[in-house]
Amino acid sequence: MKYIFYFVAKNSFENQINIYPNPANDFINITNENQLPPLTITIYNTIGQTLYTQQNSNSNNLQIDISNYNSGLLFIKIESFNQSIIYKLLKL
């Protein structure tokens, strides 16, 4: 009998970014755990409209006001150099 083991490791870039609270009402916090190089942060709604963008954020802790956005699902894209990750956020 032959065994083959597979595992899926989370992207190390993803492990260094935290977005909270989720779900959120008024504000979200984005923390950059290990001081990654400058980040570009973009928030989209479900039809692809850009609601927020900030380029070259060097902040380790960023608070974003989402109080004026409609309730529902939002997508947060975080880019740094050649890596990007998209998070889902529920706006209450």
C-alpha cells in the first residue's frame, strides 16, 4: 500500500495581515503584523465599484471608516509587491 500526503499551507503574506472586526458596522482595522513593505489597500462592493483605495500605506495599524457604505458583502484587496490577497468583509 502506498500513501501520499498532501497539505495546504496558508500564504505567509496572508498570515501577516489581520482585518477586524468582521462583521463590522462603522470601522475596520487592518494590522500589518510584521511591517510588510508598503501596502495598497482597495475596498470594492459586490458589483466591482471601488469604494476606497490607499496606496503605499506604511502603517502597521490602519483604521478605515466604512460607516457610509451600504450593508452587505465587501471585498478588501491588499497588495504588496507581486503578492495580493482578497478578503471578504460583511458590512452591517
